[in-house]
Amino acid sequence: MAYRDSTFFTLKYVAQQLEEDEDLLREITIEMFSEDGCFTVYDDYPADETKESITVFTTDGIDYLIEALKDNRDHYVEQRTKTELFYAKK
């Protein structure tokens, strides 16, 4: 039987460990799936997208997140800046 990683780390925890902005990492997770080691956890019933959720990662998910950040940091920062400017004008 193969080893299966069953330890999960919250987005907040990962941001603190990587010394990265939590909102920036959240932007990256939009493009991640469970196969990448990224999961959404709900702490309310019934669970649906209107409820508050927590994003968690496996260790493989953290590795994927780090690689995505290295490869696309400029893109994510630019997108975030554009979004902030858009909402600042409203």
C-alpha cells in the first residue's frame, strides 16, 4: 500500500511559513485543484459556495504553490494591483 499524505495546512499557516501575502497566495489557489494538493473545507452545514470556507494544502500542494509562485509572481502581483485599482475607483 502506497503512502498517502493526510496532513493538511491552512492557507494562513502556509502564508506565514513562506512569508508571503495571504491574498496573493489565495489568487494562485484559484487555478489549483485537489490533484494539485489544494482543498476547500467548509465548517457549516449545509456546505455550499455561499458559506465561508478554509483553503488547505497537502505538502505536495505547498510544493505546487511554491512553484506556481516562482513561475508567475509578476503575473499575480499585476492582476492583484489591477483589481485593487478597479475597486478603488468605485
